[in-house]
Amino acid sequence: MFLIRALIFLASAAIGLIVADLILEGFVIEWRNWWGFVLAIVIFAVLQSILAPWLARVAKRNAPAFLGGIGIVSTFVALVVVVLIPGAGLRIEDLVSWILAPVVVWLVTALATLLLPMIFIKKKVAGRGE
């Protein structure tokens, strides 16, 4: 079950980054370096899984009003780290993309994390019924 959840989280991170690449001009996945993009997905997903709970605890203790924005903040921090890693296959080139990318990636990743398990569970249940 842990492996399935990890794969779903990695897939949702990939979908979020790809959607941002498709709709934001200044958000660039370097497709020539596919290995760098895989590295970006893994680093982004790991950072998200560590940062979100940590930032939520900090905000709950120090600034409870910020709890609602923790997902976007952790997405922004994870994107900053991934962009700074040489060879990670991801660039954010302009201010508009820096502002919109965390929102787009967070929203798409959240939706994918919600919907992907439903798809896999549906297939698993259908497979058992046959």
C-alpha cells in the first residue's frame, strides 16, 4: 500500500509539473534531458511530503491564520529548490510564472492525488469482480 501511495504521489507531482509547463510560458521542462525531469519529479515529491507537514506544524504553533496556504507555500519552496539544482530539468523564467506556478502545480497535484486513487481502486475492484 505504501508503494502504491508513493507512486500516486510521484504521478501527481509529474502531472502538476507537466500542466504548469503546458499553460505557463515561463515554466520550462527541459524535455531533452528526460532524466533531469525524473530527478525534478522525485525531488519535488519528496520535498512536498516533508515540507507540507513541517510547515503546517510551524504555522499551527505560530500563525494559525496561515494554515490554509501551507500547500501553496510548500509547493513554492519545493519549486525553488528544484529550480536551483543543476540538471534537474526545470526552469522558471519570469515573475508571472513564479507567482502562478505554485498555484497551478499545487492545484493540479491536489486534484491528481485525489482522483488517481479512485481510478486505481476502481480498476482493482473491477478486476476482483471478474
